[in-house]
Amino acid sequence: MKEMMHKNHLLNIFLLSIKNLFEPNIFKWVLYTTILTLVALSSISFGIVYYVKDWLDTGIPFLGNFLMYGATLAAIWGSTILFVPTSTIIFSIFQDKIIDQLEAKYYPETGKQLKIKISTMFFAGVKLLGWSILINIIIFPLALFWGSSLFWIPINILITGYLISKEYTEALGLRKLTFIEVKELRNELFWPCWLFGIIGALIFFIPIVNLFAAPFVAILILHTINSKGYNGPISD
């Protein structure tokens, strides 16, 4: 019975977060996040190709074209690795525009807390950048050796999901709590936050939809950590 209540609670959070994402006063900030993310990643991809194309000019037409195609694929792959941290960093610019409205509506008692720290999501994006590079350095060669995407994709999603849940929980929690309090909160809500982190990692793999992933995951985690261990349904 208790397990069923937990599942229903997580489903309620998921559905509520989708609804929140498209509320007019929130969706405009989500759009700003998606547009800037798209511009940033397009610029990164273009920059990779632009700055390496002269190095790849061998004077041999077939080989030069082959190398250019390779550089383009590398640019796309590189932007994919950077997608999670880049969108998280850009979301940090607008995070309080979204989070403040949600907390005022659903958790007005949080307004009585001390001064909010506003840079935590930015540092979460920076840490995710380091983790993303490290993960791909380690996993990609193993994936080539043990079965390509059949190995790389599920392992990447599980690990990335964990890292997203860790960094987003800390970033949102540290806005008002101490590190020790956030650590206790993470331990208490480890599984639901990891579940939503995995959902976020899956969304980050879906073209177009992944542009909305950062704000959506943040809303999911925000509702989860404010529920304080499933103490009843979220009012709406």
C-alpha cells in the first residue's frame, strides 16, 4: 500500500511538472533557455568544423571530403557530449524566474528561508561538463570493444541520470540549505531523484525535445525535494 502511494506520488510530480513547464508565465523562460541552448550548441559545432577545416585540407579531393565529413560528425558528437552541461549552465540564467514562481505557488513557506544562493545551478553545469567529458573518455572505448551502442547507450543513460540527479538535487537544495542538510536530503530521496535523473538523461537523447530537458528536470527535482519524503500530495 505504501509502495503504491509512493508510485502515485512520483506520477503526480511527473504530470504536474509537465503542466508547469507549459504554464505561460514559466514557458516564456523555458523558451529563452531552449533558444540560447540551441544557439550555443550550434556555435560550438560550427566552431569545431570551421577551425579544423584548414588542417584537413590535404589537396586530395576524396581524402579531404572524407576528413571533413569526419570533422562534422565529431562536431555533432562533441555538441552531444556538451548538451547536458551547456543547457544546465544556460538554464541557470533563468532558473530563479521559474523556481521562484513555482515555490510561491506550491511552497510559500520556503519564502521564509534565508537569502537564496543563485549560482548553484551554474556550478552544477560546470561540474556536469567535467563529468560528461570523463564519462565519454572512459565509456566510449569500452563501447567500441564490447558492442558499440548496445553497451554505450544504456550505461551512459544510467550514469548520466545519476549525475544529473546528484548535481540538480545539490544545486536546488544548496539554494537554501547547508551542504550537510543537502547530503541528508539526497540520501533520503536518492531513488526518486535518480529515477527523474534517468528520465532527464533519456530526454536529453531525443532531438528537439532535449532542448526542454534542463528546465523540466529542474522542475521535477524541485517538486521532489520540496515534498520532503512524500508527506502528502502536491496541491494545485
